[in-house]
Amino acid sequence: YKDERWRKYLMQLWNSNFADYRKYYLEYLYSEWEDPKSRNRYITEIEFIYMLENTPAMGLPNPEPEIISLQKEYYK
């Protein structure tokens, strides 16, 4: 994470109480990555994925992380 505030913000977005804020984060990413001057670089969709990794009981193998899609936005 960029700093402690970003870590806290992104961890809160996992919580369903903050689901309304996910769209704003994706809009921020879109504005950072999209280059309106370039015809070769454009974004058509962004997906916010949370990787959930459960800690196994001692002695058991680590399970594969679970991929959870929290939000998806489409752009023209």
C-alpha cells in the first residue's frame, strides 16, 4: 500500500457497509489509468477483486485464495 491511510481505506472497501464507496475508487483508478490522448490505450472495464485467504489450522495445508469480485464497472 502507498501508506497506512490507503491500507485502511482499501481494507474498509471489503466491508459491505462501505460498498457504496467502491464505485468511487474504481472511478479514481479509471482517471489515473485512462489516457484520452492515446488511441492505443483505453479501458473498457474495471473489476475490483478481493483475494480472501483463510488461515488453516496448524498442520493443514494452505488453501488456495478465494477470488471475490466486489464491483465491476464498464466504460465506452
